[in-house]
Amino acid sequence: MLREENHLRHYLILILGILTFVFLIYYFKYYNNVQIILAGGLSAFYCLWGIIHHAVEGRLSRLVFLEYILVGLLVFLLLFTALSI
């Protein structure tokens, strides 16, 4: 039961963090430079959350680390492209 509560806390932190960044990106909708910086922050947050989550769970490996870095980079590039248009 304790492990399930930890998972719930971890994913609650992830969801709240993502929602906060989405709200801030919407709030600064007329400032493209700020939105791009926030998109970088969102990607960094996601990468750090994933790496820390797997480290706490004891399942962090090089492949998991690389996966979070690459997915975070992909998300940033997609957001950068969408915000630059």
C-alpha cells in the first residue's frame, strides 16, 4: 500500500508541474520568448522528474536516463517549432 501511495504522490507532482507550465504558457501567450523559455523549463522538469522517480524506485538505468532526455528534447523541439510559427 505504501508503494502505491508513493506512486500517486510522484504522479501528482508530475501532473501539477505540467499543468502549472501549461497555465504559464497560456498566461504569457503574447510573449513568444517567454513561452519558449517555459517550454524549455517544462521539458527540463519532465526529464528531472523521470530521472528522480526512477532513481527513487531503484530502476534507473542508462537507457531510462537516455529515454527521458530524448523525449524531453523531442517535446521541447516540438513546442519550440509550434511557438515559433
